[in-house]
Amino acid sequence: MKNQEYYITITGIDYYGGHEMFRPGMSVRLRKEHDNSYDDEAIAVYSRKNCRLGYVANSVHTAARGTFSAGRLYDKFEEELNARVLFVMHDAVIAETGQEKEKG
């Protein structure tokens, strides 16, 4: 990935502390989760302190219109990728990738 920006929806946040854990401008790390038994293309979202915050949405029912699903993003980076939070809503967060690629 070469400075390409992708917008993503972060969901499942209520299981990991809720929307209060996010702030606009906050950096998060996206990490492929190869051993996820529910989703072969799961991408977990972590804070800089390595706390899981949620997952990149991977369904038309959870990904906000105009954002990439985990399935569309999965092959665009190796193992980890930085993202920046843009908007925080009650049940989801919108973030943008395009930061420098992290080596796994």
C-alpha cells in the first residue's frame, strides 16, 4: 500500500469499552487476525497501548456506505496498518488508513 487512503468502519466497539475509548485524531493499529474462527478476513483494531477496541466491519449491514469492508481491505496490506479516527458515533467509528505501512 503506497499512501493510498481507505475509509473504514470500526464496529463491535461495545464489546471492548464503547465509543468512549475513541477520540477524533486518535491513531489506531489494524491487525489481521488469522486465527479468527468466525471471519477469515478479520481485522482487529488496537489502541497504541495494545488494547483491542473492535474490528473493521466486514458486512454490508455494518460497514458505513463509502467505507471499505475488511474483505476489501484485507489484501491491501501485509499484517498491520495504522489508521486515524475521523468520526466517533455511538455504535461505530469511521477511520482512515493511508498512513505508513507497518512491517509485521
